[in-house]
Amino acid sequence: MRYHDSPPPPESASPIPSDRPWFTRRSTLVVAVAALAPACLAGWVLAQVLTGAGRAEGHDAKPPVATGGNPAVSPSAPAIPAAAKGPLTGRTVVIDPGHNTGNFQHTDEIDQQVDIGTARKECDTTGTTTNSGYMEAEFTLDVSLRLRTVLEAQGAKVVLTHEADRPWGPCINERARIGNEAKADAVVSVHADGVSAGSRGYHVILPAKVKGGAADTAAIVEPSRRLGERIAGNFARTTGSAPANYLGSGTGLVVRDDLGGLNLSTQPKVFIECGNMRDAKDAAQLTSPEWRQKAAQGIADGIVGFLGG
Ligand code: ZN
């Protein structure tokens, strides 16, 4: 039922004012036709056409039938995409693709210091690359777009902090603000690490309890840990990757107090470092589209588990 599954229109574009005159006009026409119908076959035909036009407005899932010259039933009219129903219906998830492929060309801008409450820190960083030059920022955006698709299919409203639609950034304080202003039920910042070869595996970074300036994570420490644990477990299951062998004591979980994106968040939030781009075996996974799909699925499954789906 396309009509009932359609998302509610934005408040600024309520259909009521524009629909009502049409409906009123049609009702008047139907009444007029009905009065003539007993004696007039042409009236009956007209009534059928009007009824068919009513269905074509979206009260029936059948595709509209082209009648030639009536734009209201043109099969080429763009359909309103149906919002998926699922365990995340009514939930908002913000995905933060780490870094930006343009950051390498905008070092002056991303080196600006911003206030993260507990300290001042660079606006953003370039991120790492594999030894063959595949950029972390390409990886994070690709996984984020895949993750958005999976989450939207589960009914979530998804907001990305950027999607290659700006030359650099956003700054880490803006990334946090986007999650806060969206009142996100969960926020995930997607990354891959760049440490020495032989260091392998994923880890999820949880916010430490910090307070200073605009930073106060007391309310998000506990739910963020639950979110992170869910993501870590599901990521391991879908990708087959092991928890990082170079930090986190084999748990795949690390607590940090120096990340502006976490310190400034008021919503449950974690980072995930999906693997080590500087290790050849991890890089072989990170550069595989099939593996990235598994990574996105694992993160999504973790979010669904956290949100009680
Ligand atoms: Zn990163």
C-alpha cells in the first residue's frame, strides 16, 4: 500500500491546502454526474474516469493506467518513495564518515584549532591511507553510504555528517553538533586505523567521562558503551575480523577522552576503527567492496540491537 507507507510530508509542505480544493471540486463533479447517470451513459463513463483518477492519486497500490492526455495519471509521474517499516522506524541515526578526501588539499583549514570543551584541537585530520594509496576517507564514506542503505531499509531516519558534498571537513565540533541537533538515538563515526604492519583487527572507541567547557559526557557514557558492545560483537560476526591485537586487551573496546567528536556529543556515540590500513592483510579486506558491505551490515546490526529492534 504505497499511500499508507509513504512518509509524512514535511510540515512546511502539508498536502491539505492543495488537496482540499481538488477533492471539493471532484465531489461536486461526482454529485453532478450522479444526478445525470440514470439517464445518461456518457455520465456513467465520466464517473468511471473520475473514480479511476482518484485511485491514481495514491489510494491504491495498482500502477496508474495511462489514459492519454491526463497528466494526473501519467505513468511517468515521479512516485513518492515508500519509507521502509522496520525495527528502526521512528529512530534517527547519525553516521559520521571520518575525515574527507579533500582534507589533503585543505590543510590550512583543517589545522584550525577548535574548542572541544576539554582542550583545543585541530578542526579535522587527513586520515590515513593504505600503502597503495586507498584513502581512509574513501573507505569511511563508502561504508557510511552502505550503512545508510541498510539502516533506511530497517526504517531509520539517517543523517550523514557529510557525503563528499563539501571540499573539506566538517570540523570535529561540527560533526558532534550534527548528531546533537538531530537528537540522534545513536551516532557512529566510521574510521580505519593507520598503525604499523602486524597490528590487525577492529576496535570500537567509547567516550570517557569528561567535563569541561561544552563537554559533558556523563549522560552518554553508559548508553554509548552498550552501543559499542553491540557494534563490536556484530562487526566480528559479520566480517570474521578479530578484535584489535594492539590495544583494548583483546576486547575490541577502547575508552578515550581526547576525541572532540565524543567529548562534545550529547547523544550515544562511538567511533569504530574497522581495521589497520597499514597492514597488508587488513588492507586487503578494507579495499574489498564485499568486505565493506559486511562491515556496514555488522555496524547496522549492532545499532538495531542497541535500539531494541
Ligand atoms: Zn580516522
